[in-house]
Amino acid sequence: MPTEPPMAMVAGALAARDADVVVVDPQSLAGAAVDVVLSGAGPGTGGPGGRLSGVIRTGGRSVELERVTAAYLRPVEPEVVPGLAPAERRRARQVHDTLLSFTEVADAMGGRRLANPLSAMASNTSKPYQAQLIARHGFYTPATLISDDPDEVLGFVDRHRGAVYKSTSGIRSVVTAFDPARDAGRLNRLRWCPVQFQEHLDGPDVRVHVVGDRALAVLVDSAAVDYRYARLQVGADARLRPYELGDDIAGRCAALAADLGLPFAGVDLKLLPDGRIACFEVNPSPGFSWYEAETGLPIAAAVADWLLTPAC
């Protein structure tokens, strides 16, 4: 959505650099058109000699796809866009899928900068899968149980002297501390849907926004289990401030994001009392506006600069 803060901030930073920006509004997709032509390519989606052409018509503009040098993606599914009639929604879905197909092919063929291809974002749909990749980069990953067995969950909570539970997928959930008095009676609901439980780790949270090879870090001061919902959990908003990671951790965050194919990512760390650094997940489309507004870190500017840097 053009008015969504991350999208508006990146578009504004690009405009401030005299970039020619086309914003594709999900509410206007039914009236837009995208034609994609891939010709002369080798095996697969791209290859030596391949040529990607076509046109996108939106917002009163007609732009040749060969002129597109970069894209910042925060797509909205047409099914959740309000006010569309059924026929408009079907048309919007066709345009939406074609446009995203263009970004996938453009990324595979190279020559354009994408933040981020949807195929790369898919790693976050399974936090346990992503955790295996995180561990390869030297971060601690919390002990985890995904279960539909109440007795197994209670044993896990007992072994780790407490636990938190959260979504297993990339769909946002409120990270919540397991409370035996409150939650034990609800464990039979696990039969309907397994839930992810993790050991409860102490220490301050750090959100790292990786943009290419840059790492912009924010230290979070909050007693909440999930600082995004600190007012709900502890009655006071989290306080944020810039944080100096150090070259080693910054480099590992950038390498992790690159390994996941994410030029722009939000890496969630926790600084443990014994000096270890835990990593919970890598957000493939970080909503960075709050962090920038609270700390002044130039995240949108970094994204704009990365998009405008010619691809290799």
C-alpha cells in the first residue's frame, strides 16, 4: 500500500534521490496491466542471451519492463484488499501474479536489484527450517519443541524451567510466556493445531536491519516477553536506541541474510548473560518504520541507496 510507512519511506527516499519511481497500488490492480515476454534464454527461467521485455501499465503510466532496474516488494494479496468486486478481484489476482512472476524471472536472470524476491522470503514460512540455517552462522538457537502432545509440552517446560510459545510459520503472533496456572487447562487444544514452544531466554533484544552488506542495529529496552507488544504485556512501551554490533556480529548477520537470499532483512537477536548471541529468526520483509522513527537510523535511505546501486 502506498501509504504503508515502510513503503512510503522507501519511495520518499528514492524520490529524494531523483529516482523515477512507479508505485503499484493494490487497490488499483484491477485496472492495471502487466505483459511479460521472456525470449532467447537458455534452460530454465533465464540464461545467457535471455531477454526480458514487456510493459506495466498502472497509475496512468506505461513503463517498459526493460527500464526497470530495481524493485522493493511488500505485496498485498488481492483477496484482502477492501472494496473490490468479485470480477475486479479476479483481474487483480491475475495482474498481481504476473507482476510477481516478472520479479522472480528478473532476479533469476540478474541485472536488477530485488528486495526481496518472494521465493527467498519463503524461508520464513517455517521457523524451524530457518533456525537450521541460522545455526550454521554461529548463532545460538533456542531449544524448540513443536508438539500436539500436552504431556510432552509439560515435560519440555519443566526441563527448561519455563518456556514461551509462538507461531511456527511466518504469520505474526504474540510471543507469550507459558503460565502453568493459565495455560495447562488449554493444552488439549494442541490436538487441533501443533504449537511451537521454546526455552525462555533472558537478555536484551537487538533488531538488526541488514541492507546489502550494511547492518543497522537497534537495542531494545523492555521487560516484555514480546517487546512489540510491551504496552499490552507490561504496561509500558519498549525504548529503542542505536546499538554498535561490532564487525564480527555485523558480518555474520549480513552473511546470514545473504545465505537466505535476502538483500534486506530484519535479524532478531538476543544478548544472553553468558555472552552467547541467540538468533530467533530473519524477517524477510521487515516493517522498519518504528525502529527508524525511534532511533533516527537511516534504514529507508540505506534501502534506497542499495536499490539505486547498479546490479553486477
